[in-house]
Amino acid sequence: MSALAAAVVGGFIGGVLGVVGTLVASCWGPRRLEEWREQRQEEREYGPRKALLKSMLEDQQFPIRSIRVLSRVTGTTDDECRRLLIEIGARGVTMEGDHEGWALIERFPLNQEL
């Protein structure tokens, strides 16, 4: 192969790789940035609420709390509170009077009856 042919082939391969790299970066980069921003926003907004929920359920005096109390204290809707409780490792239980309650799985494993 002559030097001229090698230069043309190398230039072609480099050009194709440059175009492919640009296309991948232009599609992947903004998506990744948006995911990072959403994750940061989630941590900023829900991080303190998760910590509060965990500390409430670690309380020795009240190891099981009703969803009404948990959502009211954290300022979330019942559905948001349930999502956060699952994320911190809590489980739902049925309290007296058929009320919904929550407890940490580490304190009340799933195979343990309450």
C-alpha cells in the first residue's frame, strides 16, 4: 500500500470515528446531564425527609408509626411517603383498628408476625 493510500484510508477512518463520536456524545451527554440533575434534585428534596422517617422508625418508644403521622411530619403525600419508606427499608404493617402502619425491616423482618 502506498503512502498516499494509507493516508486516505487513515483519514477516512478518523473522519468516520469523529462523526460517530460526535453523534454519540450529542445524544448521550445531555441525557446523562439531565439524569444527574434529577438525581441531585431528588437528594436535595427528599434526603432530609428520608433521614427524618428513618429516625422516627428507629425510636425505641414508637417502632411502628401510622402513615398519617409519617406523612404529616415529613410534609409529603401518602404515596410519596410510602415511596420514601420503601427506599429506606421499611415495610407496611396493619395496626390496631385496621390502620396502615410502617416499621423498619431490620427491626421487624418480613417473616416476623406483628
